[in-house]
Amino acid sequence: MGEVRMLTWSVEETGGVETSWVEWEAGALRARGRAVGVRPEPYWVEYALETDERYATRRLRVSAEDRAGARRLDLRQEGGSWTADGRALPELAGALDCDLGMSPLTNTMPVLRHGLHHGGAHDFLMAFVSVPDLTVRAVRQSYTHLGPAGGGGRVRYASGDYRSDLEFDRDGLVVVYPGMARRVP
């Protein structure tokens, strides 16, 4: 692939940290990362993410461990159809993106695909993966460009009653997710 960056976020919401190696080129993104948190209880997560050439999720492999034990998830999307560990997820029909809970990285794909760090607005159906239990559910989200910020842009993220104004760098990667995470320089 093309450019490779290592990104680390202080994840305030969980009292933890996430580090990811991110590679992208010509509309495709791959990332592998690890996260640890202590809230609501101690856990760790390891993931590998692949997208197609439109930044749409192809596959997200996640392993997690907490006091309740270890779990694994293999989430795949092809042509708008999703499976989790080989089991069909018809409620996600038409979704293009996954959203890994407590991870600022997965906010990147819809923003890059639609250039939302530069302008515009879009509504999405997402395959939301809860951390650390790794359950998958359909979640509606919207992203709306608010203006420039630090070479990138500010984008309002909304899901249900929740709202947050995220800051993205020029490459469409999260710098600040207020109340959740902040990238470490």
C-alpha cells in the first residue's frame, strides 16, 4: 500500500489508550491496532481492518478480553451484505461501514469516502461493534461538515440523541473526539 502512519489516541472515555498502524492508498485503508481501557471495567482489544477502494469495510477481525473471558469476531461485508463469524446479518443490508466502539479510527471511513472533512453531510447505517462484548447491531449515524480546523475539518457526528463535534486532520483521521479521545502528538 501507500502511506503508513502509526496513530495513538488517549481514550478519555475508557481511561485507556489505542494505537493503530494505518495504511492507505487509492481509496483503500488497512489498519491494525490495540486498545486497552479500565472503564467501565478493564479490557483489551486487538483488531485488523480492511476496506475496499471506496473506504467501505470489507473485513474487521477483533479479539477482546475482559473479566468475563475472551471473545473473537470476524465481521465481513460484501456488496452491502454482512456476516459475523459466518452468520448472516440481514439488519445491516446496505451498510458500508463498521464502527468499532470506543475507537476513533473507524469514524475515518465514511468521512474519507464522502470528503466530509472538507464539506457536505451524509446519513449512514453502520455495523456497530460494542466493546468489549463484541456484539454487532445496526446503528444510524450522521456526519455534517462544520468548517475548517487545523488543516482538516470539524465534523458533527450524531447518533440518536448523542452529538459530538470531531476534528479531523487533512488526511481524514480523527485528531479530537470530544469526551472520547484525543490523538497523542
